[in-house]
Amino acid sequence: MKTYTLKNGTASAEVIPERGGIVTHLQLGGHDLLYLNEDTLYDKEANVRGGIPILFPISGQLENKQYEWEGKTYTLNNHGFARNLPWEVVTQDEDQLTIRLTSTDETKDGFPFDFELEFTYHLKEGGFVIEQTYTNLSREPMPMYPGFHPYFRTEEKGVVVESDATIMLDYNDHDLKPFDGIVDLNGKKEAIALIDAEKPHVVFALPELGTKVRISYGEDFPYVVLWTEEGKGFVCVEPWMAKNGEFHRKDELVYVKNGDPLKTFCRIELAD
């Protein structure tokens, strides 16, 4: 699989378009920020554990991996299909790469819409930016709730998070709980979501690296989800456009109209 390397000063990133457009490495300020299990990267039948997978057209999972739309039942795997499909390279410069994913008969089996996604990965101003354009090529509005799944290198499971959120949703017991600045993932199998933040960014500590990371994002991403696995050296901090299972509720779906692409961003940088 061909790896594309981006550089800007001391910052660098690596992307493999044909493996779901995944970012496999990101170095900022001399720190290698991302965890990566290379066995899963090169196993085409596996979901990659590590890097920054792209979540589209959904974030999270669906009951029985199915949902109904206009009287028909469709099947989508967890986090959708974009992370498992090859993306096309559109343009490349030293510090940026634009890739594209377009709907096919295969994608329409699980998501009955024609679409085109263009993502530009850009190292600029000391950070790493993912600029996104979601274009609906169908006549009817296209529902979606994408996201990202960055894996950050740390053994610490009690994550210190700076956010103006006051409430978190614990998917382990589906209870709402007060958020006091720490998300304790010790012993948790499922994720925890910050659900009432108003400011579009979070800052969290990576103790082993001696630094903090800031993730900022467009207002299209109202939720930040944190997840880990016991015994693994990572914590995922994930901007999502809707909560888990939104295709069942259909309360917060993001609709993209034909002729009116949705453009947004996600930025990763070191925090002071």
C-alpha cells in the first residue's frame, strides 16, 4: 500500500489512501502522537486499530448493524464503510494531500445515496487540519452523521480533559453523569461521550509525552467520544456529528442537500 508523506518544518504526517484514507502517523513538536497496530493495518479483513480512521456515513454502531430508511432495511457495519474503502488521490503537495471517495453500487447497498467526499489533509500553522467537503449527488437530502476516530498514544486511562461540557453519557450503563474534568475509562468496555459542550474544542493530556493536545472542529461536531481497550496503549478522542445509533432515532441527522455541500474541518495541535 502506497504511503503519502506530508512535511512542514518539523511536523509530518503519513496517509494511506487505499486503506480507507487513514492517517497512520502524525508528528507535531517532536512528539509521535498516534498509536498504530500495524498487524491490523496490513490485514485487509480487519478494522485498523490506530491512526485516524474516517467514520462515514455514521459514527458508532447500529442495533444488529441495521436501520430503516423509507420503508427499506439497510445494513451498515460499525462506523460505516469509508474507513475500509480505497480513496482516490486528487492532488498532492509537500504539506497537503487531497483524497476523494465516491459512491458505488457497493456503498448504495448499505447507504442508498450518491455522494462524493473530498478530504484535504494539511500541515499548517503548527497543526494538522482535516478539511472536509461532503457532497450529495442524489436529488433527495442525504442524511449522515460522520466523525473521526483518532488513537492517541498513552497508557493513562483516566483522561484529564479541558472542556466546557458538564454532562457525559456513559455507554456502559447508558446513564447521564456529571463531567468534572476527568473521563475515567478504567474497566470500561464501551465509550463515554461529552454531550453538552458549547465550545468546539477539547484539550487533553498525554502524560507520557509530557504534552497536551487540542482538537478543534466545526460546529457540525457537537459530541466528543472517548474510548479505549484494556491493556492497549491508546485513548481515542473522537469528534462525532451525532450520538450512537442516530439512524434509529433520526432526531439529529445531518442532511446535505443536492447542490449545497457541507464543508467543515477538524484540527489537531499541541496545546500550551
